[in-house]
Amino acid sequence: MTVEAIGGVTNIRSALARLHGAPRVVGLCDAREVRYFERVLAPAGHPWFVCDADLEGEFIRALGVDATIRVITELGDLRAFEIFSNQPFQRDRSVEQRLHRFLGTMSGRKERYAVALVDALATDRAPKPLLDVLAYCASGS
């Protein structure tokens, strides 16, 4: 199994073209991206699974605030998160909202944190959409 980050939902067509001939293709998308996946994957017969509302939110809920902050600390970004959290627009937001926004504020941060958050996650706490993708891949469907 290979996981390929496509660099944004609008790249789904080119990613599918690159994967042409792959034995199976399955998608994982954010709730707001479903229409793109419906237009591209459904006609090609490829399934997809949907995160509520996105994968970062799924990871934050699955890990919890404390464990997510531990990951940020381990990656050396705690001070950056504290500075971000102290910005006027962020102060009134919940910690979960600030964590979510922090994960998407810099180019490459989502990808870097995706790996670290998965590594920190106990298998029995994995988000349902991710488990659904893995179950589909394991089923041989």
C-alpha cells in the first residue's frame, strides 16, 4: 500500500492520472471536499472516505489536547504554538480550534504533523475514516 499526498483536492484529477493502472485507489478527504471526490473518483469506481470536518480535527479529537500539545513540543514547536495562541484573533478560540489552525498555518506543517500525530496515536484510538481506509485496503475489495 502506498499513501500519496496530492497537494490539495484540486489536484485529484492529476493524481488519479498518475495512479492509472494502480490495482486499487481509495481516497480520504475533508468533508468540504466531497464534491471533488464525487466528480472524479465516483465515475472511475474508486471509493473514498470522509473526515469530519478534516483529518487534523480527527487527529486532535482522537489524541486529545494534551497529547497533541506533547507532539507539538516533541517537534520543537511549543514556543511557536504559544506565540500563535497569544495573537489577538486566537485568544478567544478554544485550545482545540487553536491547535487545528496552528497545524495549517505554514507550508508543509500539515504533512509533517500528520506523520507525528499518527505515530502518537494508539491503534485503538485511530479516527474512523482512517480505519475505514485501512479496512478497505486490507479487504482486497
